[in-house]
Amino acid sequence: MSTATAAELVPFAPPDIGGAEIAEVIATLESGWLTTGPRVRRFEEAFAAYVGAPHAIALNSCTAGLHLSLLAAGVGPGDEVITTPLTFCATANVIIHVGAAPVFADVDPSTGNLDPAAVSAAITPRTRAIIPVHYGGRPVNVAAFQALARRHQLTIVEDAAHCVEGVANGRKIGTTADFTCFSFYATKNLTTGEGGMVTTSSAAAADTIRIASLHGMSKDAWARYQTLGPTRYDVVVPGFKYNMLDLQAALGLHQLNAIDRHLARRTAICRRYDEALSNLPLGRFSSLPAADVHARHLYTVLVDPSAAGFSRDDLAAAMAASGIASSVHFPAVHLHRYYVDRFGFTRGQFPHAERIADTVLSLPLSPALTDRQVDAVIHAVRGAFRS
Ligand SMILES: *Cc1c(COP(=O)(O)O)cnc(C)c1O
């Protein structure tokens, strides 16, 4: 939900696309190979090396990655999967796609991340997997979830849509779970327009995901772009159409090269917001443990009406009137109509997630924002408190 007027001065998360990306897209078009091919393979290898994961499978979305990870883990009808209500709906929708039941546990109010103690209390004999989300780019307590997974023999699928650059307790995100799913959607830290990646240390799971991502065609079919003659293939499962294009990988290769520079710029913008807004009555999440790296996907403030004198929606409207976009991450998933109607979730079940969902506002954040745009955001937020 991006709120902006026609005269938008500061967009919410404009992509930072440079000359290298543009040249690579043109080279891809000129190569005559548009769909999954050599650039996807190179992007997978570069991404796996960046994360330090043995296997990376490029897909057309993070949602596809979450879906195929649950399938590869064998999650299906009769199973329960625990996740956070403070996430994008895709995290929970995929649980329903595989025929399992979504179970929510509340978040830690000081971080916005799934609370391991709440997850522990929600585990039943039917629980098969946990999907923690690195909310806003802040790594979850990976060690606590690993301990729960060991004790109860559960699969961990991390939703790292916000967290390409994250490090949890000294370990790179992408290496700390059975499956880690990244998003390259237009607003994400690394973008291919639409796109996603799954990393895993299991060669068998990587094969399953790769095959399921292209109609369930056998491995040989994946060599098609390298062969000249007619290709033989066999269908081993009724798969999906989730493969990434070389056109997308063309963007991804150069976005990956720029990842440290882009993170440094977002981190500097966050520091500027912190300094300029620190004396306003806005709520914030706690600071990070020393061995963690925050991927700085979102810059969030919490607008408690009793402290601020107005609501989150009032602040968003005041910013929109000044041409400043903002966004809400996220409306609580369990309170969406489908979840209420089908599963009977009600307000009050996850009070921390609900309070954050009702009061959180994300300010514009992107390496493509200029200092003047950042100053315009600060001016608009401070102005809302003066009037
Ligand atoms: C963006 C997002 C997704 C979905 O990513 P797609 O690549 O658009 O499928 C999943 N989870 C979270 C937390 C997200 O923000």
C-alpha cells in the first residue's frame, strides 16, 4: 500500500538501476536467448558464492521459492506450518498452496520478528515447518529456531525477502536454514523487476526445486539451451512455471555487484533519519546484537496516537500531501478476510503483531534517493508534528 499523490517528489523505494544493468539487458536481447539460460546460471553461481551456500536456484519470485521449499520439505495436507502474522500475505498463502494449515505465533515487540517462545508454545504433533521472516531486514534469532527445529524435527524455511545482506550471529543469511528464500521484486534490496532465489545445502532438495520450477521436466531438459539437436525430456512430477528469465538475471548480476554500495547508502540514509527524527515521539525497534548485520530493507517508525497526537494513517496522509510516499509493512495477515473467514482468526490473538501492524509506517528508503529527497522526507515528518 503505497500512498502518494500525482506530484510525487519522493517515491517509496525506487530501483537503483545503472548503466551496467542496462547494457547487460541490451546484450541479452541481442544474444537471441531471452528465457532461462547462461545468464541465469551465472547469476545462480554468483549468488551462491555471495551467500556462501552450496546451491542456489533462481525463480520468478520469492513466493515461488517459499512454495517449492515447502513441497521439497514434504509438507502437505494434515500438516501445520508456523509463521508470523507480521509479514506479506505470500508467506502464509504458500502454506495453504501445499494443503497445510497456517498457524501464527506472535512477534517480539522489540524487534518485529517472530518470537521463538511463542513459536514453541504453538508447536503441536502436526507441526512440520517454521517460516521465520527477517522483518525489514533484521535477522531473526536463528539459533533459537534451529534449537526448536532439532528438538521437534521441523524444517526451517526462512523468508529472507528483506534480508539478502543479513548476517545472524556471525553467519550469513542463506546458510542458516534448510531453505532460504529471497525476493528480487522491484522494491527489494536487489531487484530483477520480479524474481527470487532459494538457497539450500541439500543437493537433493535443490534438484527437486529445480525440476518442479519448470513443469516437472527431468534434469536433462535443463541442459536444453546448451544443445543443438532436438532435446529429450521426461516429466517426473506435474511441476510449475516458476523459472527465471535471462533478462531478469541480466539485472540481477549487476545488482549483486552493487550490493555492498547500495547497502552502505541505505545505511547512511537510515542514520540520517535516526538523527533527524530522534527527538520526535515516535516508537522504534531495539538496536541490533553486535554479531548481526541488518539488511536495511525498511526504515520503520511506530506512531502511537497517544504519544504522537495523531495516527499512523494521519502521518501517511500528511506526507502524501507533501508528495512523499510511504507504506505499511504489514497489515496483520491473520486479519485479512480470507484468513478470518476460513480459519476464524480474530483480533486480539497476536497483540504485539497487531499493535505494530496498526502503528507502523515505512519511510522512503532506496540507494537511489538523493540527499534532497531524504531531507524532504524529514521535513514532512517533522512538519506533521508541528501542525
Ligand atoms: C516481497 C515479499 C515476499 C514475496 O516476494 P515476491 O518475490 O514478490 O514473491 C515474501 N515475503 C515478504 C516478507 C516480502 O516482503
